[in-house]
Amino acid sequence: MPNTSVLAEPAAVKILMVTDSTASFDRADFGLATLVDVLETPPGPWVRFEVTKAHREANLPALTADLPAFRFDEHDLSQYDQIWLFGVARAPRPPLDQTELRALAEFMDGGGGVFATGDHEDLGVSMCGDLPRVRSMRKWHWPEPGPNGEPVAPSIDGPDRNDTLSEGHDPLFQLNDQSDDIPQVVTPRMYATSDSPKWAHQAYPHPLLCGPRGTIRVLPDHPHEGECYVPDDLTRSFTFAGYEMTEYPAGLAPEVVAWSTINARAAELDPRKGRLDASTFGAIGAYDGHQVGVGRVSVDATWHHFFNVNLVGDPTVPEDPIKSVGFAASASGRAAYEEIKAYYRNIAVWLARPATQEAMWWRAVWATRWHHQVAMDLRPALMGSPERLDLAELLRIGTDVRQVLTATVTRADTLQWAGRFGVGAVDAGLWETVRPHLDPWRSRAGDEEAGHLPNLVLSLLPELVLDAVLGAVVYAVASAFPEPTQDARDRAGAVDWAATVRPHLDRALDVVAEQVQRTDVRLRSLGDTLRTARRSGD
């Protein structure tokens, strides 16, 4: 049958996934097949994840990879958007040599994204412990500090271990509780659109933890995790085979974007590991290198948040109806797993290069333009005439667009992309000017952190601008492509979208500016009235 879909070819996000030691890409307990399966189902029709699997060894687990005996300096890394590192090999295994570190450093400085994780102690240090940014966003060294003063990673044992096991269905705490249907609950960092108190404005999680159903607050649990942190020293530079890399350009720091909380428990509740002290530690870290022209980085406390054994059950207990199937054992477990899968896909979207993210954005807009809810609400008489669009109409359609978009594009990505590729399509400088008021994830100076009473006008801006921009963009696309023809579909991938939507975006920003000015005047008038009333009562 002919292809009758009007949807454009999705943007391709190319991922190089690398592991070592005994990890694999099959269905084994320490396998990554379930993760790869999740990525094969993208969040929406605007993206496709293409995973190339590489293994550092020449052993049996390496036979499950596309590229066994892999070296970073013998492969063209520039073809990928991002590299995911699942480090298992410990310190006796030699670290990456200088030429491999150079290849990775050039990839990162060139805009490529990196995800990295290990587990407790020095698991993963061989592949990840010397890589700038990665080496200082997560603890890799044990039992002594690293060669550059990196902190010691948490131990597998002792009351201060990072044990996130949730109480299971059977008595006591035991290792295979990690394979049941009960996740750990994490605390995401929340971001604001201004430095005013949280009650005055919208709050958002980091894009990594913004799911289609709201904030992601769960991860698989495990009795001895690693730890993510923020380094004190942001001034380091490294030279690898003649290539110099500034670890944190412009002093932009990484962040811990989610924390795990450990509840104290008595020794008798865990005969194997004993007493556990209460504490909190970094579960997920993120570095937004796009703000300074380099690649983004994400780190996670443990690969047990990704391995088969923590997702689809423990194959060594086939008689256990819950632990043998993992999150699939119950409705609550399946709901938690949906959040976890959204986290995986968010990593792939967030780490993508800016050009790839822009391609994702316009394909998402294209798909939304043809969605029945939006297509039926657009008014033909207003197409092609931006000057006839008033704020009420832009907000009406923009609300529809946001509802449709956020079924597959997270609320965080919608806001970021509408700003960067929507407002920014009019004028990149304009986006940087208004960004402090619209982008809750923008890096802020220290003097912006202290809370004070909010500017109520600015507190309302993000959602107002978002809906107006979304309404304008979709009206522009619909005006340029009024019918779902094969020609429209074929041309969609090569359109100069910035030029196409600019007249409509100009109109949207004009009417938003007018509304903000009117609102500000009215609030000032109200303030004057309140002051006058207060004085008259004295």
C-alpha cells in the first residue's frame, strides 16, 4: 500500500552505547537488552533512536555487541549524537589511554553528549574515571581518592552504604528485592522561572525528569549504589595526546538534579548487610554544556537503574511470582516502569546535539499541525494573515497545541524548544534577552539565588509566551501547508522553518508585549489604589 501518512521522517538520534567486563547486550541479569528495547520505541513520531552497541572486551559477553574489542580512537565518533558509557571494569583494568581520551574529549567539545554510570566503589573507573566532566560529576575511585583529588566512592558494605532498597513483599531486606515491583522514590530538583518564592510561579523538574504524565519520581532500587556530586574545582584543564580540554568552560557547573533518600533501619532487618544509617545522596547529575558551546553530560549513581535484573526480574528465582518478572508483576509496578522508561528516553533527547534537537522540534510541530484536535480548531479565514491574529486566538490554539504536544514531548522540552527554536527563530539575541524570564534551567548568578517578593508580571510570562508562540507557529505551518499532500510531506524535511514562521512569531511577540505592558500598568494602578486606601484608613 502507498504511504498515505503526512508525517515527516523522524529525526535520527544516533547513540553509541559502550560497556565492558561482564556486562552484555543480551537478556542476562547484567544485560542492557531491556534498555535498548525501550529506546526502540521513541516518545513520539518526531524522533528515532538508533543504537550501536560496543563492548571493550573480546570475551563472550562482547559477542552480544555490534562492535566487540572496541576502542574510541579507532572509530569515527563524529557520526553519533551521544555516547552512553556503562562502566563495570574496576581499577586493575588499565584506564583509557591518552589517544582514546583525546577522541572522547574532542567529541564532547564538539557538541556530542555523554551519559556515564558505574556502581559502588570503583566499578566503572577503568572506562570513566579519567574522562573530564564525567570524572568529577560522579564518584569513581575507591578505597583511596583519585589522582586529581576526586572523592572516594561509597562502599558496598557498612552502615553508610548507599542502600535504596524499598521494603518488599516478603520479610526482611534482601538483595533480590531489587527485582520486585517496588521502586525507590527520588526527590527531583525543582527549577523556577525567577528568583522569587516558589508559591509565586511555576516550578519544573530538570528535563531529564519531566515525564509525559508529570514529574518522574521513581527509579529502580539497589542495596549499594554509587553517588553523583558537584565538584568544588571548576578550573581544571587536561591535555590528552596534545589536545587541551577545559573541563568546565566559563566555570559553568554541573548539578545534581535528583537525590535518593536512605531510611535508617536496624541490623536485624537485613541479616546480610546489617544496620543502615539515614542519609541522602545524589542519584542523577547533569551538565548543560550547550550553554557554553560544548556537549551535555548526564551521570547516574548506578547501572542498576538500567540493567535487566532491576527491570524485568531475577531469572534465578523463577518460582517467585513477583521477583521473577519485576515491574510487570502489578499495576503499580507497571506505572512506575512507565516513568522509568520516560527517564531513559529523556536522556537520549536531552543529550542530543542542538541541530538534532531543532530537527526534533520542527517534526513535532509538523505532527501537531495535522493532529485532529488542532486541525479542526484552526480557522481558515485567519491563515496567511498574521496581522489578523489577536492574543486570544493565539492562546486558544496554543493551548490546543500544548495539549497535543505534551502527549509525546515533555513539558520541559516544549518550553525549551519553543524558546530556543521559536522565539530564537525570530532573533537569537531576543531569546537570550528574554530567556532569564522564560527559561527556569538557565544558569543563574549567585546574586539571583536569594528569594524576594516576585514581579507578578514576569511570573506569568512563561506559560503566556509558550502558548502564544505555539499558536503562532502552528498557524504559520498551516498557512504554508494547508493540505496534507505528498508534496507537503516531501518538502517538510527541507523547509526553512525559521523564515516560514517568522511573520507569525513577530505578531505573537508583539501582542504578548502589549498584554504585558497593559498588565503592568494595571498592577501599578492597583498598587496605587491599595496605598491610597491604606493611608485613608490611618
